[in-house]
Amino acid sequence: MKRTILGVVGGLIAWMAIGFIGGLIIRATWPEYVAVADNLDFTLSMKIVRLVLGAIATLGAGWVTVLIARSTMAALTPGIILLVAFIPQHIMLWDKFPLWYHLTFLLTLVPLSYLGGKLQIGASVRSDAAPSAMG
């Protein structure tokens, strides 16, 4: 149980770190994004990039959770927590984004978190099966 809690906390920290670093990169390399960010007046390509960053962060959250917790099912928890946390945010921003944007972000949090966990399990299995450098 302790590993699961640590895994979920680690996954959520990973989600925030990936999102933060990704956001810094976007802002450092895309002046047009910075110009419209305060008003959330994003172009279609900007919305897609934001969703891709969110997807990468969510996959990362599931991956880190399973790395620590050693349980694929634990990967569902960060996705559920993120969903519960972001529903009020998206309700407040409902008129700022189209319906497809809200639905894409919210409805992919749990499945992408779980998929990230499955990818970690797959990576562990592959590394366990790799021949040792020691012979």
C-alpha cells in the first residue's frame, strides 16, 4: 500500500514536472503562443500542442506510478485524480475552448495514465529479457 501511495504521488509530481517543462519550452520557442496565452485565445495548432503536452505528461504520470508502485492498476489513480481536479477548471474555462478540446483532455486522462503504466511494465519486461553485458 505504501508503494502505491508513493507511486501515485511520484506520478502526479511527474505530471506537473513534464507539464511545467513542456510549457517553458513552448513559451521559449513560440512567441505567438506567448502573445495569446493570457487571453487563452489559442489557434488550432496551439490547442493541439497543449493537448499533446497533456497527453505526454499523463503517459509519464502512469509510467512513473507503475515504476514505483509495481502495480499496473495503480496507474489508474493519477488519471482519476487529475480528472477530478480538472473538471472544475474546465467548467470555469468552458467558454474559452471548444467542446472537442475539453472532451479530448478530460476523457483521455484515465486511459492515458493507464497506458503509461502498461508501457512501463512493457519496458521492465523488455529490460529483464535483455542479455546481460556481463555475459
